[in-house]
Amino acid sequence: MKGLKAIVVAAAMAVARADGVIGDPLAIIIKLPSMHIPVPSHEAVTSSVRKPAVAPSTSAYVTPTPSTSAYVTPPPAPSTSVPAPSPAPSSSSSVYSEEPQATQAPQGDIPDGQGNTFTVAPGAVKFPWNYNNADHVVPITPMSQNGGWAMSPNQMCKPNSWCPYACAPGYYSAQWDPSAVLYNGAGSMNGGLYADGNGVLSKPNKDAAFCVRGMGNARIRNTLGESVSACQTVYPGNEAMIIPSVAGAGGSVDLNVVPSTYWLGTSSQFYVNLRGSSAEQCVWGDADKPVGNWAPYIFGGGQAKDGNTYISVQFNPLYTSAGFNVADAYNVEIVCDRGACNFPQGGQCKCEGGKCSVDNGCTVTLGSGASASFVLY
């Protein structure tokens, strides 16, 4: 794919593999210059999907908790003008940036649990952080067997293994196995910290912080009356969609768009749930429960070696193959907030009323200093 311009791939719907796994939306929709996109090898999910006996609901299953997002003002009407005017400086603690913001010194010491009371299953290694820590680490289902690690609830961090952790919205984990050089197979699960034979954790990239600010140039703006959760996959790791970024009703949340220096140049992938969803819906779903890998939308984002950032939106083929009607979900449009944003032919990138402006989804290129929003309406 090296040296190619960003182009739409018409055969995108081949994304739904026989094992039911969905590939990276950037791999589906575009070919990026010098950007390596993996073919996921998720946990097994059923490929036998059933059409629901009743019409699916357009809202999720759990009443959302109040959002703590810094953005609380609904976005303006979508604009297709390129370039967009520079906005007035924001008082929000979340600021778009041209390059990742390394605002904290690398931390070498791994905490000892910080007094957390998370589950530690027999033979498991204890999760080092508590809630609201200075490292921007977020515990995932801490009362399940995974005990806070970015692993499936029935998995444990064990001695002689790699144990990934999740970061807050807009941040990415800067720790992974430096010897892992394959997108799939050996090493592709080796994210986070390493637990030796005695269960002692070590930090592989000692000069990097645990969580580092991403590109900071893409976010979700939610104009709906209910919250919506975007579920990022863990990679390197088991690729489960369990890292939540929740945009409250009428609010916004940053997405973790990784820089080109991220592990092997891979991108970020998000399964975006129905309205009314919260962090609790960032789990493996099924054909009768459209959450997580059965969510209606897939967003993607990442910086390529050419310095541009590429963000994308598409309907989730698993959602449609299960018999759910995408026209019943909310609409999504990528809107340029600042700088030079390169849209597909036609000058827009949106999925509305069950149809995307480009077949199989679309991609927007963000030049240096540009930023954009996925507007939900």
C-alpha cells in the first residue's frame, strides 16, 4: 500500500469474514501511504447470525450514567466548507493539536494497586492502578476476572504473559512488546506490561509514559438526547472492543486517534453503539443484542507516514447481516472543525437514513493542524 493516495475501495463489504470478524475500517475504506493496517484475529465470534424475532430497538439496553465529558455544548450545524475557519480558543481541557501532546514526564514506576479493591482471581496478577489515577489509565470491568486489565471479563493477567491496560479517551497506551513485529500471530497480543514468572510487572518502553495523548484532532459530537458509547478495540491485545469513550447527551468526547509512531503504524478502531448506551455496552454482543461488535457503526482513525490523519465511518456489516435496519439508527456526518479537511468527491462524508454518501462508507483526510468531528444527529 506504500505510496498510494487515499482512495475508496469499492469492494469494502468483503470486510465480514467467514468468522464474523470485522476488519479495521481504514483497511476497508482506504489504502494509506506507508500505513500498515492489520487483519484482525479477534476472539471467536459466531458467524451464524439470526434475524431478530421482533423489530430491533434503536436504543441500547442500559440507562446511561451522566457524562463527565468536558464538552457540553451541542455542535453547530454541519458544514462542508474546506478549509474551515479557525475557531476561537476553547476553555475546554481537551484541545486539538497538530502533534501528540507529551504533557507529562515519562513515569517508570508501576503502582502497587493504589489501594484498589478490584478482583484478583487465584493465580492472577493484580491490576496496578485505581480509579482517577494520574497516569490516565482506566480500569476495565475491575470486578470481573480480568480485574481491571484491558482483557475480556473471563481472562486474567497471568505470570509469563503480557497484560494490556486501557487509557482515558484521547490517550493511547505507549507500552507494548518491542520485539513484536507481526500484525497477526506471535506478538500481536503483546500489549501493556509484562508479568514475569513471579508475577512481577515490568514496563517495556521505559522512556514513555503509560498513556500518551493521541493526535487530538477528532472527536464525537453528540446532538442526540441520549448518550452514545464508542468502543475501541485493544490492539496489540485480544482486539475486544472494550475501551469506552462516552459522549453524553448534547456533549462530546475525544477519540483516541493514534500517531504514525504507534505500534507498527496501526490505526484505531471503534464500534459505536446505539443511542442510550454507556461504557457498560462496550462488550461482545451477539445477533440479538446489537452492542459492541454488533453496534451499528464503525469509526476508524490514524495518522499515516505522510503526516496526514485519516478518519472514516461506515455501517457495521454484522449489524445489517443480523437483520437490523441501519435507517433506524441515528445519522453520522464528519464535519471539518478547523484547517484543511479533504472530503471524498461530492464534498461530504456522512451516513444518513441508512445510506452513506460513498458506498460502503467514506474517509476524510485531515491535513496538518486540521481537526474534525463525527456529528451524531
